Amino acid sequence: MHPVVRSPVDAEAVAVLHRAARPLLDELPQLTDRMVALLREEEPAYRAASVDQGELWHEVHRSLRHNVGSLLRPKELREPARRCSWRIGAERAEQGLPLDALLRAFRLGGAVVWQALVDRVTRCDPDGVRLLVPVAAEVWDFVDEHCAVVAEAYRQTERRLTWRRENRRLLMAEALLEGTVRVADLPEAAEALGLPERGRYAVVVVAGPGRETHRAAVRSGVPAGARVLWHSRPDADLGIVLLGAPSGDGPSGDDGDGRGGGTGGGEVSLAELAAALPALPGTRTGISSAVDGLAAVGDARRLAETALRSAAPGGDPVLLDEHLPAALLVSSPDLATALAERVLGPVLRLDGADRDLLLDTLTAWLECDGSARRAGSRLFCHRNTVLNRLRRFEQLTGRSLGRPHEVAELSLALTARRLLRGPARAAARTAV
């Protein structure tokens, strides 16, 4: 909105221009009124309730003052005029006014000033109108220049605001997952993340060297009706899963920024969530129990990390509620190691092939609900062979497979050994 003559033109034309421009400085309030009325009439964005009409008037007045002043003193006022345009572009970006509407306003301002010049010359010096023709191109070039200044200021501010919003969202998500968000800040966090305070939640943790490669597949593997806000850490991806929300309290749909779909009708079960998430090479996935409300997301994250310690690379996602004994073991790896050694020690000290044969036989027998025949089919041996191996196991460990509490102890010891040996043991000892 700040035209200025930048190239040498006919001195007589410049004189005509200056004679017409000087009186406009005294008419700036009337020009401002006209400009504001045109904006409200032609640009719906300027009629919005969010646009303060008093501030709009002063903004237009400042812009027109630089506009007309630049006609008279182009070199002196060029930079102040650019700063004025930059400030307007930045402020309107912060207020969310559409850039297209802002650019049309600047061009409209140029048109208002130009028409005022032409009208004054026509009234006071009709012969001088022809002398304005060489000036017109220079005036509109300057309008275009300031449109470019406004657009750049707007875009830079928009990028900064976007970064600030995303950083705020990341901090909010991190605070929820860590359980450090204050109760008083929960409404703000819910609004920033687009999640209801009173929803039913679970947390998914995906770790392993393959998670970056398969991230898109994991994030798209969410059942219809669930909504997931993903949050990446250096060592894992965490998903805050909205399983369901009270009626009328669900978030608005949003298919961008790493989220899943809306909540749909009913609540998504943990079993549906576990079934929908893929088992991918190199990744381990743990799923927490369900918790009530955003305030409990930190607890859910800790439960999901416990489930993750029971997960095998490339295996199915581990749902904590279905692996509670294993979760207890990996939560205290030192005690689990002591249990395995105390219960299985004599067997573990056998030669490798002999040891694995007895352990595999007991594992198969337990998985077949104590059926020697079915265990034999699985191990490709006769049921009597299975029974002979089990008797030897009883002799070595001093425990009877006919006593339920000792069977439970043996089962836990086998699980502990499976979870805590080799790489799995290191994973269980290290928090995600």
C-alpha cells in the first residue's frame, strides 16, 4: 500500500504528482474511512469478529500515511514504509487473517490512493492528467514490492507459529507420557492435542532397530474407531491411543500430524488394538492396560514399557493384560533370574543338548495343558518318552508336576529364563 516513484521520470510529471499528493496528507482520515469501508464491503475476512475495527482503522491510516508520504519523499521513507508493511504482515499472520485477503487489501489501498490522485489532478489541473501516465507503472511496481514484503513477513511468521505450536504439542505429549503434567494444565493439553480429558486411553510403545523402516506401517495399523497421537523418542515411538470418549466429548477429526482417525461410535477394545498392530521384522511392541483420563496416560506408558520388555523382536504385540505373569518377572529381572536359578538350576547345569531337551519337553507339556500325548505329537516322540523325560525333570529339580503350586513355580521359572536370557535379558534390564 506504499507506491513510490523509483525511476527517473519527466520532472513536470513529478511536479504534478507532488501537487496532487500533498493535500492527501490532510485528507488521510477521509481516505482511511473510505478504505476501511471498502475492505469491509469487499473482503469478508475483515468483517470477522476477530478483527478489531478500531485497530483496523489505525493500521490502514499508518499504511496510507506511508503510502502518500512515499510519493513525496521516496528515498527517505522507503525503509520505514517497508517496516510498516512487514509489521502488518506479521501481525495479521498471528491473528490468522488469510494471506489472500491481506494482499488484496494492499492492492486495494494502492488503488484508493491512485484514484484520489487522479481525481485531484482532474479537478485542479485537467491538462496534467496525461502527465500521470508515466508515473502509473512506477506506482504499481511499488505496490507489488510491498505485497511481496507483506507475503514474506506473513509466511515467516506462519512458519514460526507452526513451529511454536508443534513444539508446544510435543512438550504437552511428553509431559502426559511422563506423568508430569499438572492437573490445572490438563484442559490446555487436551485442547492442544485434540484429545478429551475424560477419554479411555492406552499407550503403545514400539521399539527396535526396525521401527524407523516400518513406522508408517505401524502407524497405519490402528483399528477403525481408535485415535492415536504418536510421539517419537530417540529409542522408541509411543502412541497415546484414545479407545473411546464420553458422548459429545470426542476430539474433532484430524487426519494429519501423525494421528489416527476419529473415535467413531463405541469403544475400541485392547484386543482389537493388539490384533490390528502389525508384527514387523526388528520391532517389539508393548500395549498397556486401559486407563481412565488423560491424567493417567503416564501410568499407561509405564505399563506399556513393562509389556514391551516381554516382547520378542518381530513377534506379535504384547498386550500387558494377557501377559501379567511375564510382566511381573521382567519388572524385577534380578528376582526373576534368582527364581529361574533356584527352580531350574540342576537342569540348567546339564550339557546343552540334554538341558534343552528337558526344557523343551516341559514347555510343550505345559502348553498342551498337561497332555503327554499331545506334547509327544508336537515333539515327534511317543507319549511314554515325554513321561520319562518329565520324571527325570522331577528328579533333578525335586519338584512334582502333580502339585499345582509347584507346576506354577516351574512355569514361572521357564518364562523367566525365556525372557531374561541373552539379548532379552538386556532389554528387560533397560527401561525403554
